[in-house]
Amino acid sequence: IERTLSIIKPDATKRNLTGKINAKFEEAGLRVIAQKRIKLSPEQAGKFYEVHKARPFYGELVEFMASEPVVVQVLEGESAITRNRDVMGATNPADAAPGTIRKEFALSVGENSVHGSDAPETAAQEIAFFFSGLELV
Ligand code: ATP
Ligand code: MG
């Protein structure tokens, strides 16, 4: 059993898609074990996406992530990290497989509805970024 950090991004919260996205996770065998709706400051969004600091889209990404509330959540399940990335689909919705969250809901490569951790180390870091031990049972 593994855990991963998921974020339902501003384009999706704005369109009231949290329930539909959570249904995709549940159908894929992932359990939402912690969840909260928060609004990131540009500083917090910048810190979260610090690994992308040198990328040309960094400024746009940070501005987007701080533009509207997001839903941060911890998903649990067998191989949760890869399972979540499979159900999310490719970063660019144009490349995403049918049935994936990004294929069904994402608007563009930037406004792509969800984030998911990409490895065990980043999952642990990203979960700790948003949740305290007391919030995780
Ligand atoms: P995430 O990290 O959000 O789960 P990912 O791992 O599929 O997505 P990354 O390469 O880590 O993709 O990029 C992080 C995020 O930066 C993407 O989800 C997307 O919102 C944004 N992004 C990536 N490439 C571009 C681009 N070419 N133009 C605009 N935004 C982009
Ligand atoms: Mg990534």
C-alpha cells in the first residue's frame, strides 16, 4: 500500500469537478484518505513547484496555481503513484488516453486539472508539504 499527493488544480475546482475527478480515482482503486480545499499564495505555489523554476512556463504555472482554490489530497492504494499517474493521463490533454482525467477534463497543457507526485521520494515530500501526521490516518 502506497500513498501519493494529488492536487485538483484551479481550472477543475472552478468548474466544480472535484466529485467527478474523485470518482475517477475511486474507480481506479485509489482511496482519498485526506483532502482539503485551500488557496495557495504565489509564494507557496512557487515553493511547491520549485523543481520547475528554470522552465519557461514556471511563472505562468505559479500564477495559475495561485489563481483560484485547489483541493489537495492524499490518495492511497496499491502502487498509488503510478496508478494515479495512469488515471491522470499525459500532461498534455491532446496526448492523453481515452478515459483519463486529463483527456476528459483538462483544458490545455497548463490548465490540466490535476497534479500527481512522480516518485516515492517526491510523494513523501509533497504530502508533508500540505499535511501533518495528525491529518493522516
Ligand atoms: P504534474 O507535475 O502537475 O503532476 P506532470 O508531471 O505531468 O504534471 P510536469 O512536467 O511535472 O508534468 O509539469 C508540471 C506542470 O507544469 C504540468 O502539469 C503543467 O501544468 C505545467 N506545464 C508543463 N509543461 C508545460 C508547458 N509546455 N506549458 C505550460 N505549462 C506546462
Ligand atoms: Mg510533475
